[in-house]
Amino acid sequence: MESRKRLGSDTTVASSSRPAKRLATDSPDQVPVQTDSFAYEDFSFINDFRKEAIYRTLLAERRETLRLKERIKQCEQHSVFHDDHIRLVDLWLRQLLEELAVSCGQYDPSQDGTFDYVGIC
């Protein structure tokens, strides 16, 4: 069993090296280490930054809202234009069919504007 244990190659070098653990020493000339240069008690800049970020977000949302309202207004104008265009095309088609019916002799003026498109000519 003893033959399996490993011994250091040079026991004199191992014993002269530094100890495995350092001993605690209290010397009066040690300087305390400071990690940050500002005091943690002064966090007002964080609140100011948050307020400014909220304000910037509010302004961005207002711009987006105005842009979308303008786009809705444009879509409504286009919708009115398309509705008028469809009415004009519908009237033109109705007049064309009535003229075809008159030319074929199938027009009946007693129908009060209701016109049957089926069976023309």
C-alpha cells in the first residue's frame, strides 16, 4: 500500500516554498479600498433619467398617433373618392343599358327607374 503513494520528487524544495495558507496580519498602514467614486445615497440622477425617458416615449407616441390620424384621414378621403367613382360608373352603365334597350325597342318608361338588365336585345 505504501508503494502506491506518490512522494514529491524533491521534498526539500517543497518545504522551502511559500506556505499554502497566508496568515492574517493587521498592519496600521493599510489603506481601505474604494470601488466607486460617487456616493450611493445620491440617486436623484436616476429618477431624472427615468422621467426624461418617459417624456421621450410620450412624445414618440404622440407623433405616432398624429401620423396614424393623418393616415386615417387620407384613407377616408380615398374612400369617398372611390365611392363617388363607383356611383358614376354605375350611372354610366345604367344609361348605357337604357340606351341599348331603347334602340332594341324593349324600354318601358313606366318602370320608375327600375330597369331589368336581363334580356336586352
